[in-house]
Amino acid sequence: MHMIRDLTIEYRKNPIGIDEKPRFSWKLESEKQDVVQTNYQIQVVSGGRLMWDSGRVKSDQSVLVPYKGAALKEMTVYQVQVSVWDNYGELGQVTGNFETGLMREENWNAKWITHTLPAEETACPVFVRSFSLDRPVKRARLYATACGVYEAFINGRKTGDLFLAPGWTSYHHRLQYQTYDITELLEKDNEITVTVGNGWYKGELGFDARPNLYGDRTALLAMVRIEYEDGEIICIGTDTDWHVETGEILFSEIYHGEIQDYTKERRQVGKAVLFEHTDDIGQIVAQESEPVRVTKRFDVKERIVTPKGELVFDFGQNMAGLVEIRLPKLIGDRLVIRYAETLDKDGNFYTENLRTARCTDTFVYGEKQVGMLVMPHFTFHGFRYICVEGAGTETEASDFTACAMHTDMQPTGTFTSDNTLVNQLQSNIQWGQRGNFLDVPTDCPQRDERLGWTGDAQVFCGTASYNFHTALFFRKWLRDMAAETTPEWGVPHVVPNILGNQAGAAAWSDAATIIPWTIYKVYGDKEMLAEQFPMMKNWVDYIHARVSKNGLWQSGFQYGDWLALDIESGSTDRTGGTDKYLVANAYYAYSTRIVRDAADALGYAEEAKAYGDLYEKIVEAIHVEYVTRSGRMVSETQTACVLMLYFDLIKPEFRNRILETLELNIGAHHNHLTTGFVGTPYLCHCLSENGLHGLADEIFMKEDFPGWLYAVKKGATTIWERWNSILPNGDFDESGMNSLNHYAYGSIGSWLYEKVAGIRCMEPGYKKIRIQPTLTKGMTEVSAAYESIYGTIVSAWSCREGKICVDVQIPVNTTAVIQLPEKEAEFTVGSGRYHYEYKTDTNLKFEKYSLESTLGELVAEELGRNMFEEMMPGMLEDPLIQFALSMTISDLLVQDAQAKPMYLAVIDALNATNSKL
């Protein structure tokens, strides 16, 4: 009998507090091959009553099957059983449950409350209510949200393990609430306390660190619902019977940190009052994405006393989060913890790249608090190092634990090789995502910014969705994007939008089309695509309303190829050397094509035709404006060539010329990239897809500046904002914009999964998979796994001593097309595990040489060492022969079937040269 695992209900396991009609997904596992689901049955029960029985449905659908039973009731538990039959006649079953939330705002038996603290007071208000219970409790829940960020405690114990709830949304449009199971926290006499910090709602945000962007006073809405064993239900909601205190948190700001004082008692400051600004709050919705949690903890890796005498602890990993502290003995009156991503070249604590963000936590306490475990509540820091002041240089490293904190997405992807630098890069990519997927996709977690930049998220979403499960994370964020998209201004540059009205810009605002389409391809979720389709259309329509007479978008501000290196020396322009409007129109065409394809996937025939026709007109207009009649491009940067090729905007007869232009440009830069935020995500993909995988490989493997492994060699543990964030001499970029945890250039990760390991999606949700690994210089062994919505996909290969081995795993209920390295034929398989082992097709002479050996070594043996040396002077006159002789065996291997002919052609050329001599 096969097994069913990972029953998810609206992408979650056994969720509580959901307000949407759920959809059910499950994964099948079997040791047999070619296993396909033939039938399923879903039964949903509540309180012993059957709410839905799908009956035995003849279908292979195992992803996002919608609930079709009786209307769901609020605050109710439902049990689910899924039965599945396969084509071998075997049966598998799995059970789960879900619990609905409040579902409607009128079900809040509570009122919004706030405090009467003076405006200059920085202490966080604590809302308090006591209550008693007189009977055994069956089930108890806390429903809560805030204007600000909050933590709730019952009888001194925290409810749940969330941080920074209710998260950051476009508050005027939408505000999340959370549901907590508090049954085990209750006693006969109880006290609930809810502390509310400024957070994103009232705290300082943006480049000018301005407060009160959404409101000038924090507020709370909460309800305790208790169901007794005898069936009676009571609710204790926020109202003016609650009172307000101040506690140990005297100051808390996301950018600046937190001050806690344990020498003062809790102080009651009055009764709660009703919050008068509820009209400024949007729809209250149940938690939509996974919450922010501490997901990994790090002990101190190294204790350092810097040349300046600072006591510094190194946790070995750059991250976003907090430090948990066992309070040490003080030599002064307070403990001060400062945070930094790096040390300077002299080994001193470096914080200049934080700009105005103070990133400091302060703890005031006495002797009786020594040894107490504490951590901040309503802030987070981007750091690898902490500087400890106030406790003396003998402070124990064991008193400090780094807590990495981010949206608690399920890890889904792994990529490993026998190259330690590449493995570290993959780790850096994943930690860049961990550090910046903190409720919204931030650009960086450390300085006075940390905003939901659309451009960064757009270029990285493909890689992000290999590394972690992103469906809920992006759905929540895209709903805010849709709420803040307008006909007048288009799609904001940051979401939630705190920067005010700015006209939409290419590549950034195109997040509105590219991310929904990417998520659809990854998860096959048509309901999510349909929800976001109006926003996708609105963005294309926004551009179309602003085109010039030639049908192209050539007005307004553009980011261009942000932070590209192909600008004039000394220029401070950050938009790169590519024509900004070429970039804009390439994306205009790309987004229009996506809308066409989305309409087609959703069955919207009229819109599919309309946007299809528009796409053809845009492509033609691009040709008229940016490509000459002979096929030369107006802008011939790497990014311009890549966008035109990768977005398929070049006529077939001109593709080779543009590809040659790209190759020449790369060669002129000694096979280094010069691309910025726009060109980098597509560069290696473009080369690999156009027969130049060896060149993509060479660019990727560069260990000097600029390149991915340069930062790795410099000790990076996350992705940098700039290719040269740290200069070769150890100095820092001094542009005032230098994050060492910025994930955009981590977009290379999708190339590792798709081109090197060869895991590619052929049908939405990976219902059909392509496995096409490519031998890649610098790696002789690669293994990648991706946990798709159907199950685990594995592609692993090795190439050693003339033998290629490939191992593949395909999930149940899917099929795969496999094309093995150095093989032109492809074949289709069903689910199962497969092993392939064969000799390389390349000339067997290659087997005696390492991948680093040059062709010259083989030729020397073929002709004889003496003859080879005699011919050298003549060879040096022929640049083609020079080039060929310098090629390594791995260079030839990636040439695939051309390797042997090239080898023989060089022999012929050498013989011809010898006859002339």
C-alpha cells in the first residue's frame, strides 16, 4: 500500500483561524514506478456530522481540490479524511483538521481600544484584563490584532511563538488578525496582558525615518473566547474595562532597537479608551501567510576583542533577527548590545552602512535580574556581530544566542555540489532570503530602509520559490500590491507603499505580472491567478495609456538596469548603461505576453486575443525603434542583448547577430558580467539556452570582481547589494547604499536548479517535469532536490574519469521528460527512481586527463612531445589555434557533441601548420 503524506488545507497543515473556503492537497509516495492516482474521496466532518462527502471521484487531481460541502460555520473545528486509489488498485488514507476563524467582522465581540499616554511617551502600552473561570474548559481561543505590533501573555506565559504580529499590510486597506489556542494556559484566576509596540504602523520608517505614517497612536482589538465542557461559551473582548500600564519596554523602534528597564515596577496609567480612528483601518482578515518566527538559533562562533578594545561576538552567519541574552553581571548600570553585519579591514566593529538606524538594544537591571533570559520584542536587526558594552571583557559567550527570524516558510529546495565555493553561494542565497522575507520581501534587514521593494522581489521570485514554499507569502503581499495599484500611479515601487505617489516604473512595477505568473507556474493555482489577474491587466493598461505615437513607453522615471557596472568611470548614475526605455519596453512586452498567457490559462478568450494582438504590436514597435534593418541593436550592452534574447523580442534572422554581440561584449570584459538588477537574473539562463552554457559557466565561476564567488571568497554569508560592497583592499563602498544582505543577485539560484541540476517545470505545479542536467566546469558532482506540490523531485549527476552517472526521482502522479548530458535523445518516464550510467561520448583520450588539463597536452601526446615543441612558433601565429590549445578538457566537455570534431579539427590544423613550416 502506498502512503499519502503532507495533507495541506489551503497550503497549511491543520490550520486554525482560516476565513477562506479551503482547498485540499496531498502527496502520494510509492516504491513502484509509473504510479498515478485514479480516484479520490474527501470527507469532512464537524461535531459528528458529515459536512461533505465528495464521493469517489475519478480524477488524478491531488492539488488544491476545493471544499464543496455545506456552509462553514465560524470558530468551528472540522475533521478531514482523504482516501486515494492508484492505478495499481492500492488504497491510501490520510487525516487532518482545520478550524475556521471569525469569518466576519461582526463576530468580533470586542471594541478597538487605545491609551491616553502623552504623545512624547515612548514606553509601550500594556493592556490588561483579569478574569476568572468556574468550570472545566473544553476549548479556548484568543483572537487579536493591533495598530502596531503586539505580544499577548496569559498568566505570564506568551500566547504562541509569533513575532511582530499582526504583520505589515496596507493598513488602510487590510489588517490581519491572529488566532491562538490558549486552552492550556488558562487557570481558575487569569490575567491577560497585551503589549503593543509602534512597529510599522506608528514607528519611524523610510529614508527620512518619519513616524506616524499610518496613525499617531497604537491600538488593540482582542477577544478571548472560552467554550466550557458543558457547552456554554463566554467572550472577553477589549473594551473600556481593560486598563493600561507601562512595563519594562521603555522604547521600541524597528530601525533603532529596544530599551528595557527591569528596575521599575509595572505602572498603571489609567483605563483604556475607545479608539476613534477605526475608519482608517481596512478590512480585518485572518492571517494569510505563515507568521514570523524564530527558525534557527546560533551560538557564538568566536569571541573577539577588537583593536579598539570592543568586546565583539561573531555568530558566523549574517541574518535578520534578535539576540537572546542571559543577563550577565554589570560593571555599569546597563547592558548595551549593538549590531553589525561586518568588521572593518582593521577588525573593528563597523556600522556606517546602517545609516541612521541605531540598531541598539539596551537593558537596565539590577543584581536580582542577573541570569534572567531576555530578548527584544518589537524590533529586528540585520547582523552577524554584536558589540557588548557594560558587562566587561570577561563576559561569557554562552550568555548570547542569535535567533534568526523570518516568515516561517517551509524549506523546499537543496542544491549541493563538490565545489565548496558554490555550496557557500547557495547557502548565501538562502540566507539572503531568510533575512529579507520577513512578512514582506524587504530589500535589506539592517539599515534605515527595510521596505517591500517590488523590483527586488520580482527578479528573485523564481529562485525564492525553489528554496522555500512561497505561495502564501506572495499571495498576502500581492493582495496589498493590488490594493495599492491605481490607474493614476500604477503599481508602487514599494509595497506597502510608504513612499507616496510615484509613477510606476519598469521591472519594479512589473512585479504585478511576473510574480503572479511565476507563482502560478510553481503551484498551478488558478484561483490565485484569477484573483490577481485584474491587477496584472491594470499594470499593462497603465503603460498602454502612456505610450508615445510609436506605440512605445518613452516617458517618466525609470530605474534602468539598477546598479549595473557598464557606466562611465566615475559616474554616480545608478541606472546602468543600457537605454532605460529599451528596458522599459522590453518589460512592457514581457508583461503583456504574461497577461495574454494568463488569460489563456484562465479561459478568458477575449482578453487573450486582445493582449496577444497588443503584444505583437509592441514587439514590432520595438524592432522599429531599437533594431536596425541589418539586425544591429541601438543599445548593445549585456543587459540589452539578454533582455531582447531572453524575452524573445528579436526576429529569428537576427538572433545569431545579437548573440554574437552579447558574446563579444562579455569577451571584452574578460568574460565577466557587467549587469545590474535587471540583466543579472537572465544572463546565465540566456547563454545556456542559446548554446553558450560554457560561457555562462565561466562567468558564474569567476572568483574575482565582479562575480558571485568574489563575495564568497571575501567571506560573505549572504548576498551583497553591490558586486563590490567590499573592495579588494578591504574598504567598503561609500555610496551610502551598501547592504551586505540583499537578495537580488541571488537570482542566479534558479540557474543552478534549472540549468546545472536540470529541474524544470513543463506544466503548472510541476505536473510535468523536465530533467535536463548540464555538465558544468568547476563541478564534477551535483545534487538538487525540490519539494514540489506533488512531491520530491531529485536530479543528481556526476562526471568523473570518463563516466557520467545520473540519478533522478519523479513524484507519484507526475511525468517527466528526461534528456541526459551529452545525449540528444529525450524520453518520457512516470514516477519512480531512475539511475543512468554511461561513458562520455567525448574522445576516450580525455579520460586520462583532469578537467583542468588543456587540449595542448592531448595534442602533444598525439603528435609527440618533440614535434609539438618544434611547431610552437608557427602555432603562435594562428590565434584560432592558440585559443583551441588553451581550452581545458571541461571546456570541451560542455561543447557536447562538438568536442570530438573540434579535437580532430585542431589536429588537422596543426598538421597543416607543420607542412607549411
